[in-house]
Amino acid sequence: MHAVSIYKKGKERTLAEGRRRYDRKLRGYGSQPKPIFHRNSKVNKRTMPMLTCRECGSKCFAKAQRLKKFELV
């Protein structure tokens, strides 16, 4: 038996190597290094159900699906 919850992204670390590299690119003269996508084509985001084992507490992900409303009952 598993307990089901929805996966949420954690807080981004400011001292991570990729974040420092991106901030270094943004500094100084010049424009945005990567194109910013302005035209949204997707209606809804993928919801990622996270399954937690009730005995040992290990976590795994179920298949992600695009849903307008995800309800845990």
C-alpha cells in the first residue's frame, strides 16, 4: 500500500553551479543568453503523483499525466 501525494518542485539553490553560470552570463553588457518562450501552447501542466510506501517510506513516481484537475480522495 502506498500513500499518494503530488510532487512539487523544491526551492532553487542560489549557489548551485548551473545557477552561478547562468547569473555570470546575465552580468555585463549583452542580452538574454537563451530565448524566452512567450507563446504558451500547453493548456495544463503535468501532474506527477508521488507514491510513498507505508512500511519502509521509500518514494517513487507514478506516470505523469496532463490533467486540468487532480483530486486526491
